[in-house]
Amino acid sequence: MKKYFLALALCVAAMFSSTATFGQQTSFNVLAFYSTKVEPDHVLFAEGALKFFSDISEKNNFTFDSTSNWDDMNDSNLRKYEVVVWLNDEPSNAEQKRAFQKYIENGGAWLGFHVAAYNDKDSNWPWFVDFLGGGTFHINSWPPLPAKLTVDDRSHPVTRHIPESFISPDNEWYIWKPSPA
């Protein structure tokens, strides 16, 4: 499972690096949403990610909470968090979508993995399609394949310590049209 977190670990370590010392208050609060009612590989990913984020939160001075109850995506609850993470699913009803949109529009931060960014012509959430850059899902690779990844901007704090290019382990790659890049 570690190989799937290599790139993630580098990015998150750069994002969440801290000079915190023992006894300092947490610097921010993160809430991760996940599902156990999805494909087995997606559940395994969420389990690994939950452990990973729990471990780094203790070392990097932030609070990490998680829930599989998507009804927790509401105004009252989201107000407590600076970062919302979707590990392997997305909001399923209008109330959850409205709360997330309001959260983002009021300055909240989001980190989404895998199916979290899925949208197609039938998504019926135009705001989210626009939020992701306007592209809709077109096709993906299956079975998973390795790929050479090239970092376009190594000056950003998230990419500063990532090599100019590297081979990613087997993964499922997606194409959106038009490309949001």
C-alpha cells in the first residue's frame, strides 16, 4: 500500500510541514469523508489514507477527524474545519452539495482523491464541474498502468521536493474533456 502514497506523501509533507513543538496548539483542523460502500480497492485506499493522515497529523500539529457519515457535510459541522478531504466518494444529495459549495465559497480548502473528482454529463452539479476546471470525465485506463509524470512548476511549495519527473506506480489514469489543465 505504501507505493500508492509516495507522491501523496511528498505533496502532503510539503503542504503540512510545520515547525511545531510539543505542547503547541493545533494549527488547523481537517475532516476526511470516506465510504465503505464502494469498490474494495477504494475502501483499501481510504483505510490506508486514514492511517497516513492520522500519523502525520500527530507529527505536524494539525487535527485530523474522519467520518463515513456524509450527512456530516453540513454548514454547522464544516464550519469547524479549514480543510475537507474526500477520500473515495462524493456528496450524494443536494443538501450535502449545497453545504460543500458554501464551505468552498467562504474560503474552505478541499483535497479530493480518485472518484472524488468524478463528474460526467449526468453529474447534475454544474458548480462542481466548473470548480474542477470545466472538464467532464471522458475515459480512463484499465487495468492500472504506470506513467511517467513531469512536474511543470517545481517552485511551488507542494512540488518543491518532487523530482522533475518520476515514474508513478500502477494507477488508473483519467482524461477529462476539455482538459482542465
